[in-house]
Amino acid sequence: MLLKFGSKPVLIASSPEMAKELLKTHDAIFASRPALAAGKYISYNNSDVSWARYGYLKRMKALEKKLIEIFKYVLEDHKVKAKEESIPKDMVDVLLQLANDPTLEVKLTTNNLMGLIHDLLAGGTDTSAMTIEWAFQELARNPKIIEKAKQELDRTIGKERWVEEEDFPRLPYYVEAIIKETFRLQPLSKILAPHYSMEDCNVAGYDIPKGTTKDIDIKGNNFALLPFGSGRRRCPGYNLGIKLAGITMANLLHGFNWKLAGVMKSEDISMEEIYEIFDPRFSCLAVLNSFLQQFKPIFSE
């Protein structure tokens, strides 16, 4: 359905089939972002990864060798510094070094730096933590699921150690299902960031003009559950977010016993949320946990 929001054409995709057309078949055409006030004011004039206009593939290929050189330099520099200094350098230091590098073909402006820092902080500060909070909110209402997940982890990981990063590929599917069900029931961002067509195209027999903003109404499965978006403009932190949420959830279930505090019952748990950019819980959940003493400390001397 093609509507007009003022002078701007807006394409509404209200079925999984149309979402697939826009996010997969015509992904390259709808890979850009519209110039909205949100991008201008919260991402330093569209300077971060999420709101930046889509660039050219040939430009990316031209920068590939330079990017590899930068990464190699950063790695070698950190190896040398690690031997000489006990305090590691953070990502901001690296960005400042790149901004001062006169050999860079694409210069990093102050807005670019602030946009990248915004991505690093805002992109993962609340999202993973809120996912875990919502997951436990749902699990507290279904204690049998907690017990089944603990049994699966005991069988797969064992009872003598914590879940580590290398265990992620073989985590029980049940734990992954808990995370995905949390995404389905409590998506942190109810509205996907809009896409913007860079040229005229034909979608499912309909002519769509250049400059059309795309909006996705998502329900169900298969191009319906898209907590990280889809296509070229999918959330760049997708892999890290899935891994971080999965390992954190697995360790919390594997290393602790959980129950509601006091006389609280599962039906008393409030599922009310606050509608913001990311949707946190309206009220806190009070739970008691007991540490399983047979585990070694996560951090050791």
C-alpha cells in the first residue's frame, strides 16, 4: 500500500510476502535511510552507522585494502602497547588516532567520531540487558521452563564449570528458543528503522518511485520476526547481540537457582512496559537467587 505522508510517498508492507520483496528481493534499492529529524538530532546529522545514507559498493571495495591495513596496524600497535603498558587503549583512542591520520582517504570528522561512539554505546548498552530482563520476566511466570533449561545445560555443559564463549555453537536449542521467544513477545524496538528507495523499482507488480520511504508491519514467521531488521541495513551488532544475550542467559540459568521473592505468585507479575525508543519494563521484578557453590568463580586471580 502506497500512501502520501504530506509530500513524501510511504510504502506500507503488511504481509511477510511483501516484507520479503522489500528486504530481500529489492534489498539493494531500499538500503538507504530517509533524512528524518531523528537521524539529524540523535545521530549527529546522520553520521552513525544506523542512520547514514547508503554508500556505493565500489567505494567500499576501494577502501577494503586501506581498512585491512588499519586493522593490522591497530592489532600490531595493541600488541606492542600490551607489552609496554598495563592499561589497554579503548575504542575511542583508536578512533582519535584514525581522525588524526593524514593518509586516510576518507577523513573522520568530529560528527563521524561522535556518531561511531554513539553506535558503540547506544547500540548495545540497553538492548542486551533489557532482553535478559524481559526473558526473566517471562521465565518467572513459567518456572517449569527454567528447570528444563537447567537440565539441558547440565547435560550439554556439565555441572562443574560456567558456560564460555566457545560453548556458544553447541548451546542447547532450548536456551536459544527462550531468547527468540523473548524477542517475539517483547521486542525492544516496536518499529524498524525506515528504509529509503534510491531509484525507481517494481515491487510485486507495483511501480514504486524513487525517494519512497518503506515501513514494515511485522507479524508471524518468515520475514515477520525481525528484531534486528533485515538486509543490508540490518543491525550491525546482530551477531554480538545474539551471542551476548545467549551466553549471559545460559550462565544465569546454569549457575543459579531462581524463584520469586516473598509470597509473590507468577500471576502477580506485571508485564507493563514503557514505550520509548527501546521498551523497558514499567516495574522491577523481585527475585531470589542462590549461587551454586560447585562452580569456580568467573573471575580468578
